Amino acid sequence: TFVKITYSCSADVFNLTIAPASNQNGSSNITITATDEGGLSATEVFNLTVDSVNDAPSISSIADQTISEDITISSIDFTVSDIETAGCDHSINIQSSDTNLIPIENITYSCSADVFSLSIAPASNQNGSSNITITATDDGGLNATEVFTLTVDYVNDAPSISSIIDQTTSEDTTISSIDFTVSDIETAGCDHAINIDSSDTNLVPIENISYSCSADVFNLTIAPASNQNGSSNITITATDEGGLSATEVFNLTVDSVNDAPSISSIADQTISEDITISSIDFTVSDIETAGCDHGINIQSSDTNVIPVENITYSCTADVFYLTITPTNNQNGSSNITITATDEGGLNATEVFTLTVDAVNDAPSISSIIDQTTSEDITISSIDFTVSDIETAGCDHGININSSDTSLIPIE
């Protein structure tokens, strides 16, 4: 098909101008008919061959694209038009101006019904923009290029906390060897806000948990409540500057440790000789062992004054009651030592002094049997003794009376 055939004539010479139709090739017979003024004509036929010339392809326009960080885009379609080469038969090369953001290997395409579809995955946790250049080359080696900008918008990534293994400590022992890190693309480790909770605040109060951070390593210090044991789940929440958070939970077990008992103070006591005292009360306090369940041992520093067998005790409603009886007619002081031992074998001691004041005891005179003598005969064989705890026999004052001074004068 010829778009246009024209001719001109000068000096009886005709000149033909033939323009083939655009992008057409092949051959055509050109027939020229010349007719004179009398109506007669002559015809000349020649063949015009139009050789094929490869035309460059063209790529449809692609608008600039915007996606969020870590999101793959697969909705970018384009076509390649070419006179000689079918769309899907073109060779496609794709380049990225920022391969840190858009690696070449993260760009793929497919073609169906002469429509190309691009799929692009940005590098993980990267943002910015990259010019994507598509070059389509036809079967004859000619090519076309299309460039568009792919912008990857910043998206805040959630932090992550390193795993913390379950921990064990002894009762009343602070643990400070718990380290962890917080990783985040956008926020430095130590810049994270840290919140720590305890599932059992009676065992691990929140105020007993502290932390520090140096060189992006966090260090926890946890002090269990005094004399408490059991286990508590410790929950750590790290929040980054964008408001996203991560959580790590570990279990802290506090092993029971037997605590020593304590005995209430007992004031020094004073009693009189030969008097039993039973008003001495005391208590034994212990975290693990009830008061009355303690073993009690009592010693006396002077068993002549206070024999151990003269000391007894009872316990009611966790109050102990001592009863102490001094040795008969003994006085002085003795240190009374009370030792209370709990069920775990630990003990406590309390010492007080018991003073036994002297009390004067009445003397006794040995029995004298009735005597008989003859008139005018002196009797001198009457012996007797005077016994007394405090006074020697001969030191006693002696007074003698006669019921019949006419018979036995006092003088």
C-alpha cells in the first residue's frame, strides 16, 4: 500500500514520487497509463519492492510509585509496542539507581497477552527512593527506555528483646546478673522506654526492680521481698520512640531459706528465797515455725541456786510461761539461758538474771528429854544443839526461863 504517488513533467520528462505506507514493506506492481488527446493510451508496469527496516520499540509510560517500607509492589503494568516484535518477545532489562534500597534481584516481571507486570520488593527495613529504568530490546536489537521513581516510605519497626532464661535466687538475696538487649532499626537500645511488671508483687514488689543500660545492654537488679519465697513472672516491655513495643517474660523463683527465730526480751527477775516464780512470759518469733513448735532448752549458770530440774515451761497461743523454783534455803543469782530451736535447726538465745534474795530462817533446837535428879544434886549432862541456816549454833543468843523459880532459880 502506498500512501501517496505523485508525478511531475518537465521538458517532456515525467518524474514519479512514491511514498510507501508507514512501517510497511513488501512489493507492489506499479502500472502507469498514459492517454493522448485523442483518447488512445499506453501502459507501463514495473515492480516496486519496499525492503523491511527494523523499527525501535516504545514503552508505555509508567507513573511514579510509592509504597511503604517492607511492602512488595506487584501492580506495575506496562506494554512494549513494536512493528516487528511482539510485546512479550522483547528482552527486558531493569536497573535500580539505589540497589541498597531496591536490589536488582528483588525485581521480577512476567508477561501475558503482551502486558508486562513488574513485582518489586524493597530491601528489608530500608526506605528512600530509587529510579527504576526499564529497557526493552526488540528482535532487531533496537531498544526503548522508561524511567520511573519508586519511593519507599519510612515505617517504624517494632523492637525485639533478647530471650531471658528463667532465674532462681535464694530468699532475701538480690539478683543482679540478668542482662538483656533491645534491638530496633530506628531506636538505639538504651533509648527505649522500659516497663517491668511482676505477677506476684508480694514476692517481687515493682519498687524492688531496677535497671541500668550501658552500651545498649540492659542490666536488671531484683530484690525479693524480705522473708518471702515462691515464684513470679517478670514481664519486660520495651517501647521505641515510635510507640511500638516488644515484650519478654521470664520466671523468677525465690527458694525458701530457713530464718533463725528470735526470742522476746526478758527483764532480770528478783524473788525471795524459797519462793517459786511463774510470771515470766516470753514469745518466740519465726517466719517458718510457729511459736509453740520451737524446741526449748533452758540452762542455769548456778544449779545450786536454780537447779535445771526446777525450771519448767508451758506454751499456749504461742506464749511461753516459765516457772522457776530456787533450791530450798538458797539465795544468790543465776543467769538463766533460754535457747529456742526452730524446725530447720536454727536457734536464738535469751539470757536474764534471776536473783534470789536471802530470807532469814528461824533456828531450831534439838529435842531435850525430861530430866530427873535428886534433891540438892546438880545435873550437868543436859546437851542440846541449835540449828540455823544463817547463824552458827554457838552464835545464837540463849535465854532460859524456869516455870518455878522457887525450885529452879534463874540466877
